[in-house]
Amino acid sequence: TTGGKSPTTSLRLLVCVTKVELTVSCENLLDTDVGSKSDPLCVLLMNSSDSQWYEVGRTEKVQNCLCPKFAKKFVIDYYFEIVQKLTFGIYDIDNKTVDLSDDDFLGQLECTLGQVVSSKKLTRPLVLKNKSPAGKGTITISAEEIKDNRVANFEVEARKLDNKDFFGKSDPYLEFYKQTATGWQLAHRTEVVNNNLNPTWKPFRIPLQSLCGGDLEKPIKVECYDYDNDGSHDLIGSFETTMTRFQQAEFECVNSKKKQKKKGYKNSGVVGVKICQEYTFLDYIMGGCQINFTVAIDFTGSNGDPKSPQSLHYISPKGVNEYLSATWSVGNVIQDYDSDKMFPAFGFGAQIPPTWQVSHEFPLNFNPANPFCAGVEGVVEAYRVCLPQVKLYGPTNFSPIINHVACFAKQALQQTTASQYYVLLIITDGVITDMDETRSAIVNASRLPMSIIIVGVGGADFSAMEFLDGDDGRLRSQTGEAAMRDIVQFVPYRQFQNAPSQALAQSVLAELPQQVASFFSIFKLKPPHDPNPS
């Protein structure tokens, strides 16, 4: 294996990439051609690390047009956990050379892929290289997820199935077949429902790749059998359909042998199919779901005196420390998905003025009525102002801040759509004091639209944190109640000390899209509006 990764993990990563298709159009482009209009083309450059920009591709050239709609689309691998910077450059093509430096430049837009997918349709003014407006020119970018990795969710029932058993009733199950060049290939088999002529099977999922190769018009065969222990299952009946026709919902199950023998034979039962749409993370984002980001910073005494260079809260001459780096890294990615970019930021474990009571959830700006900071910069600034005003103390209690955010997540759940999801970033230096209460708070939050990211700074023993990150089994509260899903992601900052700045965010945010989509799926909540109106 290479790079310490097993072949399976790197294979899995290859399969899991989401692809996004970008469509570009422009209005009111500068006219640089004498006697005719500009002949524009769009080139897309990308930079997803602090390294070089590279060219993703170019659209076709549109002759004589100041308001082009480009037919050629850009397809990009989308990673939620990385800031993917994009530059769309518009050029007036006057020759056949590939080099664009000898073509007239009509303007550009710099943005991130996160901004494009979260607005779904982004219209911005074009600017020249010196950032001044490119006349009245604007550019519009539309994003759509490419779903060749689609999965169909089935809910299937049948009624009045033929009875094949002398004692008792049939024990029906279904088999779904894909048509291939070499015949029918089994794609899915349901469980057996014992002794029932009107069964309802458990909901199940079949990847469209397996069922019809992604072709919605390709024939699919469904066979209904009566299960026998000895393996001599009796065919009750079958039907052929397509994914498109599955939307009809009801199909007669026909047994061809019976049909040939029996006059007046109608069917051997009716199978009812319901296909439930499964939404992806991008469906929720493009359909208007907002990600709300809250930061909580550990001000306990174990961090050391902020004035001492040994302290984790010591701000170096360069203006950084681990708390600030972690906030920047994670916040920078998430802020593209939050329309108002106002983040509540809290501290815990400090004595705060004027009474010097210990608080486990105080606003960094000391304004309980409005704890919001403008963007990640606002959080960083509030932290710098707050730090010299508080006395680091203890203990290290997580449950108050988790419960605080959970209250908002619970209110969001009263909406009938997937409109809000909450992400709490806790940055801490050590061992949790209120472990039992924290476990209960997490189990409670696992039933809400909420995820928790914990970044451990410094060199403490973080084994208890690893335990909260339920990757190796379900987290349980003190009373034995299990978390509904794994919502905690823990990483020690020290693992990323010498890594590129975006590596920390990649690590902690990689699981978040799946957590968002699975939560709303469990609760059958749809995006606030259609993510892909035709």
C-alpha cells in the first residue's frame, strides 16, 4: 500500500467524490471588437490549496455575443471540507492560438465553490485585473450535482397474492433484476414476510447503477416468490417495468404458466411500489438549508497564563496560537454555507467580570443578548479582546454549551423542512470534568439537527475525547440510552501542526455532509425548496 492508506480506503475515497456541474452565462460584456461584437470564451482556474492555480477547462467561443450562454459545462470534484477557490475569466477570442494572453480580457470573477453551491445560482459583476468594474458586465454561475451515484429508495407492498402453501399462507419475497447483455442480473432481494398474502416489505435502497445502469428507461424485472425452506421457492408472479414507470405505483403480478392454463386469469396479486426521493447534502444546501456555526473556546486554568509563552492562549508575535488557528481553519470553510455569516462565539471555564463568577457559556463579546460575531474575523477579534479581561479557571464542563446550541437545534426541528443545521466547534486543552452530563447532552443532541466538532489543543491525554467520537460503537449516556447517530468528530491539533493549513478542516469536516444528509433523511425532512427546479 502507498502512503500508509490501505487500498480499500483510497478506493473508497475515489468512489465517494461528489461531482458538480457548473453552467456559465454572462450579460453586458465589454465590446472590444470594431464593427462586430466580442467573441467571448470562459476559462476556469482553480486553487484548492495554497499552491498554484491551474486551468480546469474552457467553454466554447460564442461568436458575436455580449450576453453569451455557454453550452460547455465545467465538471469539478467537490469537497465540502476544502476551500476551493475559483477564477472565471472571460476573453474575447480573436485568433486560433491556445494562449489567452494575446486575446482581449473582458473581466473575471474570483469566488469559492462553496459560495457557488450554497447560492446555487451566483450572479456577480465582472472586474478587471486591477479590480475595477469591467463595464456593466456580469457573470452568472449555476451549480448542479451530477448524480450518477443515485440511489432509489423503495417502499413496496403487495395484496391478494396467490396462496402457494397447503398449510398456512405464502411466505413472499421479491427479486429485482437488471437487464444486461448476457441476460437478467439480480440487483436486490427483499426479506421474506412469513405467512402473509398482503405483505409490506421493509424500505430498501438500490443504487441505480445496479438496477438499470443509471438508465431510467432500461427494463427492470421484478419476481415475487413463495419462500420454501428447501430452496424450491415457487414463483407467484412477475412483471417488467422501468424506473420511469415505477412512479405509477401499482403492477399486476402475472404467472405466465397460470395464464396459459386458466381461462379468465387476471393476475396472481398486485404489487404496490413507492419510490421515495433521497436527498444529498448538496440537495439540502442548494434547496436553502442553512448551516449555523457556533464556536466555544476553553478558558480553563490548565491552559496556562496567557502572558506566558508556554500558555496555549499565548498569542505569538505573529498574532497566532492553536485556538486561533483551529478557529480560522474550520470557520473559513463553514462560513460559505451560512448566509448571514454571523457566528455566536462563547467561552467556558473562566471567571468573568464584573462578579468573577465562573461561567461555562459566556459570550466572547460579553453581550448575552447578541453573542454574534461577524464572520471568522469577528470571532478572532472578539477572542483577542476577551482574553485579557477574564481569569482562566475551571472546571472543564462541556454540557452547558452543548445544551445551549441544542436548544436552538430543537427549535429548528419545529420547522417542517430541513431549513437549519447546527455545527458546534469546541476547542479545548484537556480532560472533560462533567463527562456523564456531556455524554447525556450528546445523546440528546444526536436526535437534533446538530453536529459537534472537538479540536484538542496542547499535549494533554485526549483518550476520553476519542471515546465521545463514537466511531468504534454507539456512545451511551449514563442511563444506557444510545446516541441515535454519531455526531461527534474529534481531532488533536498536534497531528496537524506541520500540515498545510487546510488539512485540519479537511479532517474534521469530511464527515459533516453525511451527518447532515442522514439526519434529515431519518426525519423525512425535505429541503425548503426544490434544489433542482427544471
